[in-house]
Amino acid sequence: MNRLIAVLLVVLIAPILPIGVLLFLIANPDYYRDALTERFHEQTGLTLVSADLGWRYFPPIALTLKNIQVNGLDGDALASLDASAIDVALWPLISEQRVDLRAVYIEGADINLVQDENGRRNWLLNDDSEAPSDEPRAEAVDESTRPVNLQLNIERIELVNSQLRYRDQIAQMDTTVQLTSLSTGAVEPGKPINVAIEALMSSATGLDAALKASGDITIAPGLKTITLEAFRTQLNTSDSGTSYEVDITTNTLLDMSGNMTRIDSEISGSIDALSVTGEITAALTEMPHISGELHVTTLNMNPYLTEDTGETSTAAAETATDTDTDTDTDTDTDTDTEEMIPMEAFRGVALELAISADTLVYDEYTFTNLATQIDNDDALAVTATLEGYGGTFDINSRVTHDEIPITDTTINIDGVDVAEFAELDWITGSLSLESTTQLTGAYKHNLNDQLTGTNRFVVTDGSMDITTLRRVVQLVATLTRQTHRVADWPDRLVFEELHGDLTLPSGLVEGQQLNLKADEFTIDGTGGIDILAREVDYALQLTFEEAPPEPDTPIPADQLAVDESLTRISWPITCAGSLDDSPATLCLPDREAVRGVIIRIANEKVAEKGEELLEKAKQKLEEKIPQNVRDKTKDLLEGLFN
């Protein structure tokens, strides 16, 4: 009987005991508070400040936490969250009093990551290099003595409506990420975690982005390194009003174990219409350092070019006035409101970038085989080679970091089709150019008064419209009532070589010195171009050099028939008007100046003729004077005719 009673008691009580244990455990969630706090501090070095603990019974059973705060190594708040629920495996909880975490749900987290000016980070775990020297080393904990066996076997994490802010006081970075949602697969230390993120990002520099990302992340203990594998990031960004679409897949190592943050990344994907592949390395120090190599199939710069909207930015105009105090050019044109090169963006970062592209599109120009090197340290240095329009381009430029930057540039062009490249119809041929210039200032108006340098060029195997030359001869014929053989001239002059020099002593707007020389003529003059108003104003002198052919001799198609009376005389030409007009429209003979040249030449001829007649009269008088008195009258005759 006693045996039967014992069996019945076991049968009846056995199911009740686990339930009793469970009721005890879930009725006392604070039983786990110390275990959670202790284990959290051991594994992270961070402090879990008191939280409100409770249970959600079904489905499934979960530990709930509210009003949680985590303090960093500096004692300041590292993170806080409004509410969290942690799914707990039921059987381990009953049988072994083991809290086996399966899923974590977090809402309203606010995370603040800070790297101070000394390189200390408020999120790193305690280790030998980070722990204060006066803090004793933590003793190893005997797992058997723990009141609660806490296993971090997390199958997934879901985080919504949260915020992460990263401030780097060395690199002067301040970025805020609003996490709409973040979900993960299984979380095991040191193993890849599949992650999907949707977020909004903003930075103090004005860069805003809507972000979607997914891929595998491996996080080392203490966030000392983060590895991204096949991690795809999609961004819709805007930076100071300019929008970009980014779709990049990366394999990246983010190393925060030393006294600086280092990023090594292999990337492939697209930025807007740009297909990009390459490698990038970045070191976030006091002056961030970025290096690497990138290749782009088609580099289209047009979406990033500033359009002249006709609206003046007051701040930009004041900046231009304040910084360029050594210039006094009238800049009423409302398009000179932005720096041609935004040097402020380069003053705080070091660069060593090699960028190549199969095709480069810039404004209306298309080039191929771009290879460029960008180095930025004490100055911004850019070297580039590219091909296009039948020839090659070699560009070297160096821009100082001064408040008023100085830009030294050399450009070498060889074998470029001048008509196709410059979209000109008045001249054809193969252009070669050697240009050396220096610009003081960063705005377009500085080109007008601060650009200096020399430009030497030659156009070979070409032709040019000679309408202006024809008009000069026709005007001379009209004023002198003479006939010249311009009717026999070709519409275009064919030449083997056209040489030119353009010297800029003090800007574009005035003082330019131009020289053009072909076999048949030379053009010299001074003047200028207003790049903002797009106007040209030049005073030129045309001199015909070609010796005239014999009368009635057929004239070759590539030669001009110029009367000898017109050669070796400087004929005035005025070029004034829109920079977009052709020379045939811009450049006309100066009628009054040409008339003055003709009068001067006529007076010179009259004077020469008079001297000739006087000399003949003198000779006749001398012949009529007897020989015996000729010597005595010589002085008298000299005084008479001189």
C-alpha cells in the first residue's frame, strides 16, 4: 500500500514540480537582474544600469526589459532603449534554470558612439590596452558558481525606430543614423551574421541619405573589427542640393583595434550611371587619409556640374568679396557664386587616389582612356591623361590650400581635331598646344583679372575662313578706288601650318597679347575676353606677307593674290562682340583707322615723290653751272634744296 501511495504521489507531483519551478522563476524576474548585469559587464566591459524586468508569458515566453541604459567605459551614457523583449527557450529554463535567449526585439534604442580627441572610444571592451592602469584585472569566473546559467544563443535580433550617432572628434565627423528597421539571422560571436537594414542618415556636412543594406557581418568582441562580406548598400543621397543614387556591393574590414579607425574595402557597383570597381583604404585620423584605385566604365560628370541659374547667393557673394580682397573686377553677373574647385572639402582630408575610366563625359565633350592621379596633402595635385578627338591630352594641376588658393596648371594637347573639339566651323586642322598658367583665386571672376601665363599652339594641315581678310582688301579698294584680285581668292585658305602665341600678363579681360602667323599673313594685337559676360574686345593688325604672283598667273587654291601695294602694311581690325560668334562676324576692318593708314601711306608717297623731283631738279641745275664755279655754288645749292 505504501508503495502504491508513493507511486501515485510521484505521478501526481512530478508534473507539478516543473510548473512550480517555472512559476517561481517567472514570478521573480529580478532573479536574473544580477546575472544579466554581471555577464553583460564581463563580456563587454560596459555597465547595464537598472532596468524594469518582467515576463511576457505567451507566445512564446519572453523576458521584457524597459527603460534600459548602458554606460560606456567613460561612465557616460552609451545607449538607452525604451523597450525590449527577449524570447527564452522554455525547457532549459525549467530543467536547468538556464536562460537560453532565442530572439531579441528592441524598440526606441538611442546609441551614442564617440571617439575623443585622444583616440579613446566609449564602446570598446576592457582589455589590456584599454583598461585603466589602476584598475585591477578581472578574475576568471567559475561557471559552476553562477546562480543563473545565461546562454547567448540568439537566433535573431529585430530593432526598430532607433537612432545611432557617431562622433569622431579626431576626424571632425558627426553622423546620425535613424534606424527604421534592423534584422539579423543567428548571432554567434565571431561568426557571420546576416543583416538587413533600412535607415535614414544625415551628417553635419550636409550629406543626407536613405539607406538599404544587406549582407553578412562578422563582429569581433568589443566591436574592435567588423567584417562585411558581399554586403550590398543602396543609397539615395543628397549633398548640398545634389542627388545621387548609389548601389555598391563591398567586402570590407573596419578595424577599430588601434588608435585610429581603418577601413579596407573592395567595391563594385554603381553611382548614378557610373559603373565602379576598385579598392579603397581609409584611415580616420585627425586628417582622414583615403587611398585606393577605382575604375569606372563611363564617368559622366554632367550631373555634378553647377548650372548657371542666374540667382545670386548672398553668402557666396560675400565670401567671394571677403576672400578675394586683392581683386576689383566688377562681377555684376549673377553666375559667379561658387568656387570652381571647392577647396574647403580638400583641406581636411589626405588623398592618394588613382581613377581610370573607359569613357569620360564632361559637358558636351566625350573622351576615352582616362587615367588620373589625385594626391592631396599640403596641396591638391591632379595629373590626368586622356584621349579624344583624334589626339591626346596631358594635364597637370596643383592647387594650394591657402585661403586664396593659387593654381598652377600645364596642359599639353597633341593632334586634336580643332574643329570637332572646339565645335568651330571657321577653322579646321590638327591642334597641338603647350599651355602654362597660374590662377590666384577660386572663382570665375578671378580668371578675368588673376589668370597669367603663356600658350603656344600650332594648327597643321588645315583651312580657315578668310572673310575678314577679304573685307580688309575690299575696303582698301573702295577707299583708294583701285581694283584688287579678291574675286580670285578662295573661300577658305588652305595652310600647312598656322602658328600662334597667346600671352596673359594680367588676366583674361585685358592686356592679352596675340600673335598668329601663316605663310601668307601675320596677325598681331592686344585685347581681352570677359569670361563672365562672354564678350571679346580685341584690336588687331593684319599684315600680308605673301609676294604677289605675276599678272594673269593662275592662283593656287591655297594661296592669296595680294597686290604688292597691300603687303608689309599693318591693317587695323577690330574684334568686338559675343564670344560665341565666329571671327567672320566679330572681326571687321576698322574703316576710319584703315582710312588713316591710306592717308598716311599717300602722304609718305607724296613726300617720297617730292624728294625725288627735288633731287632731279638739283641735278639739272648742277649740270648747267659751269665747272669752274660748281664747287663754289655747291653749298648754296645744298641750302636751297634742303
